[in-house]
Amino acid sequence: MRSIVSCVMLYVAAVPTMVWAELPTLGRLFYTPQERQILNQGKALGALPVAPEPQVLAIWIDGYVNRTSSRSTLWLNGRAVPFGVQYGQVTAIGVDPTNNQVRLHWYGQLLQGKPGQQINAVAIP
């Protein structure tokens, strides 16, 4: 009984090895030498133009303070940013008093959000 089990185990272990030995060699990145040569010629000619990566804006509006005697302040991502001053690529424009929304300018887009909100926008500069 043990000899039958041993023979079966030996056969099961040997079959994948025999099948693997019959496979053609894989080569670099699974390409044939001719395909690799074509790829290398393409690299020598120069890369194709690639579209610019879209920039993603994810910014938290933490809050704002409206002052009558001095410049009002907005908190973006935990930093104090005076209105009218550029923070990275974002410029704080002001607050709409009717709906309590903060207005931001980013790459030609007007973004609005309330304190406590996260604004997500995508732009291709």
C-alpha cells in the first residue's frame, strides 16, 4: 500500500517538471528577440508624447474668521491663509455671506465649499 502511495506521489511531482521542461524559454519580459528589437528601436527614436498628468486638489476647509478691522483669514489644511493670498496654487477669494460658502480660485476654476468640507477637483494645467 505504501509503495503505491509513494509511486503516485513521485508521478505527481514529476509531471509538472516534465511539462515545464518542454515550455519554450520565456526571454526578457515574455517577448521574442524580434519583438524586443522592435521595442528597442522605438526607444531609440524617442518616446511618444505623453499627456500631462492631471493635478488633483484635495483640500480641507477648516474654517474662517471675518474681521472688520483687518484682513480676514481662512484655514486650509490646517494653515492660516489670508483672503487674497495664494496658498500653493489656490487663492482664497472670499466668503459668500448668503450661504456661508468659501470661494477659492484654482487653475481658472471657481471652487466653493463650506467649513468642514473637503474639496476635490481635477485640472490639467
